[in-house]
Amino acid sequence: MEHPFYENGLEFSCQRCSHCCRGEPGYVYLSRRDLTNLLECFKFDKDDFIREYCRFVPYYDGSEVLCLKEKPGYDCILWENGGCLAYKARPVQCSTYPFWSFLLASRNAWDKECSECPGLNKGEHHSFEEIQAAKQQYEENYPLRRGEV
């Protein structure tokens, strides 16, 4: 059995550049856990929060799932004044970056992401076990489908 390229861990420390939060289109999918945490953070009613901060988008399986809106220019709706308005309650997708399945699939995928994120391969060492736990959390964080909200 081939060992993953990160079996000895990886270095990553967020440089707070906000590249992953701004300037490019993308989806931040919301699970039930994510939505609950955000509702508690903002003290919003669910329907009001969804109307103000969310939208439904097509998903890989053909369903529509809940995700955060973007501002003009593709900034995340929760990004403001140099940071996340809900940092402590941010979605699992955000909190587990960069330990996502497709970025850990190969050294090549990881190295390609290094050109996008200045925090990769520098700073805090994350053990194989930490990486696997984040990866599993990411994989098990299913977005809410229309009708489940």
C-alpha cells in the first residue's frame, strides 16, 4: 500500500491574506452544523439568515445545496475589514482548509495549491493524525439540500 505524501505531516500557517475568502468565485457549502453555528454567532432567525446571507446552488449530484452568498467582486459575504465576521463559527469547509481531500490526493495537487496560498509549506507543523482528522471532518460535512433546511 502506498503511503500518502503527507505521512510525516505538513506545514501550514494562515498568513491572513484572505485569498481564500476574496476575489474569486467559489462556493462555501453549509451543513446543518455550519448553519446552526452561524445562527448562534449572528443571533439571527434561520429564515432571515438564509435570505440575507445564503443562496442555493447546483451540486455535483444534480441537487441544489445551501451556500453562502458572495459580494460583488466575489468576496465572501462574511468577509469584511480584513477578516471573517464569523471566524470562530466559520463553516467546516473554511476551518479545515487546506486539508481537503482533493488537495491531499497527491503531492502535485498540494504543490499546485501552494501557488495560491502563501501559508502552505510554512509555519505550524500538522501531524498526519491532525491532517486525517481535518480531512475526515471535511468529507463528512454534507451540505444542506433544498428541502432539508
